[in-house]
Amino acid sequence: MTDRYSIDQCIHQAEEALKYGKQQLEEGMKQEHYNDLNYTDAQVHLEQAYLEVEKMERHANAEQKERLYRTRLQIQQLQNQMITTPH
């Protein structure tokens, strides 16, 4: 089982990656190909957050798994949106 602090820290980092990803998605839609480096960087941060959440999920209790699962879905949705949205 994983302690609460670790779960909270993981979710906080994932939320930061989501915030950065959303900002880059919005900028990418405005600037198209002029923002590729930051856009790619945001995708890398999202993937790292996704993998970390997935790893934490394996060691979490049922309540923690639910929180992590919801966070992982948010990351996955943003990743999909970043892939399918022209930038």
C-alpha cells in the first residue's frame, strides 16, 4: 500500500502536467507549428505523469486507485486531444 502523501504528490504532479498540456494545446491551436518544441515537451510531461500514476495505482488501496484512475483518464483524454488536434 502507498501512503497518502505519495498519492497526493503524484496527483499534484499529474495536475501540473495537465495544466501545462492544456496551455500548450491552446497555444498550439493559435500558433500552429510555431510552438512545436513546447507542445512536444508538454506531451512528454503528460506521458511521464501517466506512467507515474499507473505505477502508483499498482500499490494503492481501493480508494486511492479510484483517485489515480480518474487522474489517469484525464491525462489520457488530453493526450488524445493533443494528438488529434491540428497544431
